[in-house]
Amino acid sequence: MDNALTIPLTFPFSAIVGQQQLQTALLLCAVDPGMGGVLIRGDKGTAKSTAARALAAILPPIIRVAGCAFNCTGPNAHCSVCTGESGVPSPVPFITLPLGATEDRVLGSLDIASALQGGKRVFQPGLLAASHRGILYIDEVNLLADHLVDVLLDVAAMGVNSVQREGLSITHPARITLVGTMNLEEGDLRPQLLDRFALMVEVTAPRDKAVRSEVVRRRIAYEADPAAFTQRWAPQQDALRAQLARAQALLAQVELDDAMLDLISHLCCEFEVASLRADIVMHKAARAIAALDGRLRVTPDDVRTAATLVLPHRRRRKPFEQPGLDQDKLDELMRDAAPPPPPQGEAQPDDEPEGSEPEEQLFGTGAAAPAATLTVASSSASGMTGRRSSAANAARGHVVRAVPNAQPTSLAIQATLRSAALREPGQLNVSRDDLHQQVRSGKSANLIFFVVDASGSMAAQRRMEAVKGSVLALLTDAYQRRDEVAVIAFRGPKAQLQLAPTRSVERAEQGLRELPTGGRTPLSHALQLTLETLATRAKDALPPLLVLLTDGKANVALAEGGDPWRETLELAARLAERAVPTLVIDTETGYLKLGRAKLLAQALGAQCLTLEQLTSENLVLTIRAQLSKAST
């Protein structure tokens, strides 16, 4: 019988070009899965998912009982398959978690078929069981329900999954390597969840034309003949697989002395990292780096490399502050902590394990990646909760649980069937007492639509600077609540959508800072563009809030020969009919005021704030009051 191990073809890990830091982070999590996983942030098309899938192909094969849902190596009390059978070499599991996965699908639940046949409470393993001793991959992890992300990170750190539900009490091993990817344009993870990821890498497309052309060359060659391309890279893959196996075996012997531990804590303090998890993870990462390099002792270079992966997403920073780690500061701290050089001629300790020989490494882990590749974002900020605003029992959102309800508005089918199956074993008669209601966790976030007058009248007396300062305070509040933001600017002959609706409030902040001023005031154009943009929004999109910043001095008509002010009032009435909550910020100053912005606010049915009333606190409170009023 042929027991040869068959590994599905994937793009070879060792053939990936220009993403050394990403490769290093993935390898470290493979050496020590207990670290807690790696988060990969970056634009589309930067090899995030390719690298994650390629990692599974170079991991040493596991011994697994055929057909086992828990990936057991031998008998398991919770597994009906593993009754003493010996395992066989199998590829490392690579499980993809769908964004729409329910908690039952992830954690496991009651097996309805077993309940129907004999009334037995049998555990049906979920994705966590399937990914035990393998990789659990989550694409766009920032779009996954927060409670699921929390559970996954808990399991990744603890290595076990405990299920207490529907009369079941099960604990099974779930030693997983968690890999999450995300695009910042879709919004960030809240800081509490960012901290739970052991390592984070910010990936960008290569800027070097030679590197980019090599990426394309290898990808085209792989697509033309995957088998031949994979075979060509087989020696490098085998060497890397052997290196990983040695590192995993060596890890327990790697020592990190008190001097290196003091250095780790010193770096965490200097970079104002509050979470002690950073110290613990950096300790594990530094040991894994040494093991991957075939050494028994951690060096300062190992600690430095670990710092570039562990600290950036945990560093305290204000909203919209540029992300990343200050490389000059890190270098200075490392120099200050370096011990004096030993006298010449003094023997140095041999860090190599006994009987080993130096080998050529496929890519070095002792040196940190260049500063240009370390623009790793962080969202931790002093005094910020970073929470998502969620609404319990929302009409839409992720299903978080099911509760008994004789008159459900949203039927939880699985929970209802399980209740009926357990009540009358062997048959399925659903009664009203079996009905369950779905409980969803929705988002109470909003789309904040900034419509900004950038005409010449706004540029006068530096009023735009005052307006921008106050709006940045509102963006800070939106950042914390995970609101979407959009920006329409109007100046000269027309209005334009500066920023389409996005959860990346950092992009909105950048757009407002760089907004030019000057020209005429096409106010009616801006209101028409606002109506058109709102009309294209899906029915289940976030509820909008309009923030209009203008002095109301419209002087550009939509139609030739038209009246700009009349057009503005007509469009304002149409917006009022849509019942869109609106706040008008009157930017008119001087002794002689026309009061056009106040009249516009009346036509919109909106509140109006003047520049004198415009403080950061007042603006935020007014916005939230408007939203609260609209929701009722």
C-alpha cells in the first residue's frame, strides 16, 4: 500500500519575493504556535494570503488518525474514530474561516443527527477542532464579529477550546497557528484585539522595479506550470521544512538570560507599551528567532528583531498619528543597552548546540528589516477605548446566540431543531416550546458625511484652519466608534467627492488637512452630489449624518442662468424630506453678516452652530445628540 504523503500544490513559500519580514513572522508562529498568531495588514495584492497558504506546505507533517475530526495522534475520549488506531503522516491542516461563520460553526455544537437518532448529546466538532495542530486563516479579520475574534485569540493563546452549551461540557485541544489578514481601508481592529495578536506585519508592494518584475516573473511561471515550478523550488522547500523541524525541537532548550529580559522590559517601557503581553510575546519571539537560527542563546539582535514585530501595534499613539516604530529611537536604545566589548583575545562562548554545524540560512532572522518596510500601524491610544459601538438585539448583524422565544421575529432554526430532537428522541416534532430567537449583535455606527466649503470666502481670515481643527475632534470620536466617513468638497465651478465612504478615518483626516481653498462657491452642486451619493447607498448601509461647513454664499448655479441660492434651498428641502440628520456649521464672520447659513439650516431642518460656538467638545456633543434624536 502506498503511504506517500501528498501535499496540495501551492505557491512555494521560499519563492516569495520582497516580503522577508512577513516570512519571518509566519515562521516564528510556526516554531511556537503558542505565541498567539500573526496579523498581516496591507493593501490587496501584496502576497498576504499567498504567504499564509504557502506556510502550511513547509510545516513538518503531523501524525494523524485518518478520518479524525480532532486531528488526534491516538485515542481521544471525545472522538469516536480514534479507538486505538495508529496515526499516519498527514499534511498540516489549513482551515479558512468564512466571514459569515457562526459561533456554533467555529466552536462546535450539539450534533442534531445523533440527537434525532437516539436522543444522545454528541459533540459536533467545529473549525477549531479541524485546525488543531494546523493553521486557521482569517481573511479580512477586521470584518469578523468582535466576539468571535476574541474567542479565537483566547483559544490561540491557551491551546484548548472549552464548549459549555446545550447540556454539553467539552474541552478539546486546539493548538492552532492563527493567521489574520486585513486591509486598513475596511477599518481597523479595536486596540484590545490588536494586542491579542502576538505579532503584526505591515506589508506593502515593492517599490523596486527589479523586485516587482521578479514577482511577476515567478507568478507567471507558476501559473503556466504549477507542478514544474513547485518541483524547481523543492530543494529550498525541503531545506526550509527541515529547518523548521529542527527549530521546533530546539525551542525548549533556548535560554534567554536576565540581561535580555531586562532589555525586553526596557524597550516596552520606553515605547510606552501598557500591555504586559508585549513583554511575554517578545520573550517567546526572541527565543523562536534563536531556535530558527539554530542557536541556544538569545542575543540582542534577536530582541531587536522581535521588537519590530511585537511593539508597533501596541505602542501608545494618538488617533491619526503616523503608525510604525521609531527606528532611530530603537537603535539608540539598543546601543545604550549594549554591553562593553570584551577584551581582545578573550574567548567567546559557543552558542551552537553540541554536534551541530553551521548551515546556510534561507533568510536571516537576526537582522531587523529595513525601516522602510516597518510602517506598522497601531491604534492604541492613551485614554481611548477603541470599542465598536454595538447594539444588542439589533435587527441586523452577526448572530451571537439563540434564546427560547415562543414568538420569535427571527427564527434560530438549528437551536429550534436541537430543542425538539432532545425533547423527543427518535422523532422530530417541533412545538412552540422549542422555538428559539436569534440574537444579533449589530453596529450603532454611522456614516458621517462632511460637506466642506473650500471656496475663496472660506479661505479668508484663516477660517478654514479653525474649522479643520474642530472637525479633527469629530474624526477622533468617529475613530473610537468605528463610524464610516466621507468627504465632499466644493470650490470653483463644481463639487467633488474627495473621499468615498470608508471606515479609514485616517484617510479622511489626511484629505481634510490637504484640502485646498479658493475660487467660487458651488453650494447647490455640493447638495446635489450629496443627494446622488446617498441615493446609491444600499438599504442596509449605515445611517448617514450630514455635517455641512459653509457660509452659505452660493454663487454658482447648476443650470445656466439659474439662481444659485434658490437652487440651494430647493435641494435642501429635498434633503430634509429624506430625514437625514444634519448639522450646519456657519463659517461667516465679520460685522456685516447675510445669515445665509442659518437660513440654509432652517431649510434642512438642521441645527446651526457658529464659529464662536464651535469647540471640539460642543461639536462632538451636538453630533451625538443629533444622532440620538434621529434614532428615536
